[in-house]
Amino acid sequence: MGTATAHQTSLKGGEWLIKESIAAETFTPEDFNEEQQMVKDMCAQFLDSEVLPVIERVDKLEQGLMPSLMVKAGEQGLLGASIPEDLGGLGKDFITSTLVNEGLGGGFSFSVAVAAHTGIGTLPILYFGNEAQKKKYIPKLASGEWKGAYGLTEPNSGSDALGAKTTAKLSEDGKFYILNGQKCWITNGGFADVYTVFAKIDGKDFTGFIVERGFEGFTRGPEEHKMGIKGSSTVQLYFQDCKVPVENMLGERGKGHVIAFNILNIGRLKLAAAALGGSKRTLSTSIEYAKTREQFKTPIANFGAIKYKLAEMAIRIWVGESALYRTSKWIDDKEIELLNGGKPFNEALLGAAEEYAIECAMLKVFGSEVLDYVVDEGVQIHGGNGFSDEYIVSKAYRDSRINRIYEGTNEINRLLTLDMTLKRAMKGRLDLMGPAMSVAKELMSIPDFGNDDETPFAKEKKLIQGFKKAILMVSGAAVQKLMMKIDSEQEILMNIADMAIETFNAESALLRINKLSDAKGEENCRTQYDMMKVYLTDAAARINKNGTDAINGFAEGDEQRMMLLGLKRFTKTEPFNTKDARRRIADKLITDGKYPL
């Protein structure tokens, strides 16, 4: 499927909760066109030929090695996929640039360096820079001649980014802003040439600035010693009367938060893509090991306990990429719609990413937690060897952990998921009131346990509808009961967010297999069908658990009992043998020797 024209049927951000999606109109990884497949293959070849053979040297921070790898990536166009051609990039669509993040996601510290450079290191200037700034910096960032970094976090302001203490003051001659302060955890900080730095003008107007490596008063600290991603340059930045030319202010004065928060939307989705790319590599490594490692005179791949692990790793990856590319296409379509409506390039993509900020937050949480699950079970499959630095799975384990922290911690992103949804409802962008009231009425009625619909996947579709009703029921009652106090009930908010994440993923998986079976026939996608069924069955139990915890956290008496009964009704599944389904999935993985989908 091409991406030249936008579907008119794309849902608005968050609207999947109250409207039904159509499988035929849902983009899936099976829809990648030939060029996109080539880009994906090129990324894999680059990792195998250029990065992984020297990864130990990368981890030792060998002088000049990481920058040289980035130059090589730039020569192949991998740093400029989403940059317009007139600024030295390839001008590709959002799905293709997402594929680059996934394709390079198995490159350990190299993946981190590239993601930081192409994302937070380049996009602020690309989307918020004036023409002169873009012409000066973007072509060199696209080629890799210059490397980019981003200075937002400070020792005392992480998730509270606007609490930054770094200041900017206009010089007496009006030619410079004088920056004073400190930034920490700066990826690529040790070798970058261009930094997007945030400071408060006169201590109050939070503003972005473009700082070059050689500016007077700007120094960098030594490399941090980290638990993982050891080859990723991470330093502190120090500004002591640093002179930044006034023409290097980025965007509008006092609008730095617009830059920071909009770039994060894109970064969260791209992080999910990279995490899934890393997950696929670790799964393939684990399959290979399980096939060759023998215990009790047989490969451990033959054991049910190992098959469970391999299958569950694959299920979560498959479900995650279903949700990732469903959302990526929505962003792609929205960008085209805004461009056709007369919006300039930068406003089009930022507007599209903002529209789907809820989904980006959910993807970041799920993608990072899939990778953590996969590397953890990968180490377990390797046994004692998994704890040895001689096996690459130990590196994957250490490197994974940071993903739940940066681009907004997973706790922050869970809270944002519900916060953004409720705010859109209050502003009229999302009609939650009507559907929530319908669910409340349904709770008072006699349940309909019949299902005469014999169309394919009718039972699964009804189950997804039940999941959505559960979210509307619990969130609606929580808002009504807690009112203005709801922000302080973070446990309940995260319970509901987890219900939403499970539901969005489950629906994405169902839409993907529905579309695939329509195209190829159900008998030709048995593995994917098993993945969907296992995930939906388990998701129902997890949604029930989160819903129960949330209800018990704010309701009591008859209201509590009624909602718990409703929750049980909305998450009721038919018996399904997940053990045998996982064994079938694992057998497919073992036969292919890698993640095959």
C-alpha cells in the first residue's frame, strides 16, 4: 500500500476508544511497499556489516568510532530519511522514517546515538528553526558531518522539565544571550557539534537556543559511567557566561515548551520502533541459542517452559508492531491532510504527531516494556551464559533498561495517556460523554449473552467492544466520584491507562489478523491467528485485574458491586488452550530459526 494519499477514514487521536476501526483500512506491516522493505533490509545490513562487528569497541568509547559510524550511516541516507530533499535529506514518509528506527533498533549504543541525532538532535531545528537556521544546520546534520544533541534535563528537573534553572540574559550590546547553568544526561554530548538547549530568559521565559560546540563559555563534562548503553556518549553540559548569538534563538521567546513537548511526541513513537527492532534481534538470538544448547540430551528448545518464553516474546513483538504501524499510518495520513490544507511542512508533521500524542505515549510504554520482557527472558533462556559478557544477550539486557526512563518515564506516559484523553473530552475534541452514559445504562439492563453474529472474528470484535466499555465505565465513574481530586489518585489513573494500552494493542492485533486472513485465508496465517487469540485471552485477564484494582480504589457498596459485575461481563472470554497455541507459535519460530513475521 502506498502512502501518497491520505485515507479520509483515519480516526482522530483517542477516537479508537469510541469508534470501530475497519480492518481493510488499517495499515499493517504486511502493507510495506517495495521501497520500504528495501530500507528495512538496508538497515539490517548496515548493523550486520558496520556496527555489530565493532560493538565491543563502541562500548569502550573508542575515540572517534561512534562519529565515524554515524558518518557512514549518513552516507547511506539513514540520518536524513524524514528530512526534505532541498535540505539534504531523502524526503521519505513517516512510515519509512519509523522503519529506519526499527531497523537500526538492534544496534545497542549505536541505535541510541542515531535516534538522538535524528530525533531530538535534528528535529527541533528542522521544525522550529527559521530559514537561515535550517539552511545552516540541517544539511550537515542530515549527512552526519555534524552531530546533534539536546539539552533539556537538569540535575533537579527531569520529568518537571519546565522547572529548569538555566538562565539566559541579553548582553548589553544586544548581540548575544548569555547562558548560565547546567544540563545532565546529554546523549551524544561528548562529540556533538550542535546542541538544542533550553533556558529561561531573565529567569522566566522558557526558550530554546542553538548552541555550537565552540561557543565561548560552553564546556562539557567527562563521560558518565552507566549501567547500560555504555557506548553512548553521555555527559553534562556547563554554561558559564556562554555567549549565544541572538540569531540562534530557536522558535519564539517563551515558547520553548512547545518545542520540547512536540518533539517528544515523535520521539516516543520512534523509541517504540527502536525497542521492537531490538526485541526482534534478541528473540532471534534466543531461538538460535535454544536450538543449539542441549540439556538432558536434547535441545532446550524442545522444552515446554522454553517454548512458552519464545512464543510470548514473539506475541508481544507482533502485537506491538501492529499498534506501531497502525498509528504511524494515521500520523502519515494526518500530515498529508494538513499539507493539502495549506499547512507548511513543519506544522503538518507536528500537528499530526500532536493529534496522536495519546497513542505515542501508549506505544512508548508498551514498546519499552516489550523489550525489557524479551531481554529478561533472553537471559533466562541462556541460563548462566546469559550472565556472561561473552554472550551478547547480556548487553541487550543492560541496554534495555534506560528505555522505560527517557522520553518521559513510563509512569509519566501512563498518566499522560489518561490526562490527554480527559482534556480532549472536556474541550469537545473527543465525545466520551455519550458512550460513557450508554455503558452506564447498559449496566442497569439485563445482559445479552447471545451472539448471533457468525461473521469472521465476531466474538473477538465483541470482546474488544467489551474492553472499551470497561474503560469507559471505570474512567467515567472515577471522574464523577473523584472530580478535582483525580490527579492525586495516580494508582487509579495508571490502572485505567493500562486498560487502554491493552485494549489498543488487542484491537490492533485483531485488525491485523482480520485483514491478513481476508487477503490470504485463515489457514495461511495460523501463527498470527494464534498470537492474536493468546494476546486477547491474556489481555482480558489483565484488563479485569486493572479494572478491579481501580474500582476498589474509589467505589464501595452497591456501586462497587455493580461495576465489578459489569467488568466481569465486559472481560468474559471463551475457553482457549493458550498452552497449545504457544507451542504452535514456538514451533514456527524454531523451524524458521528467527522471528519470521
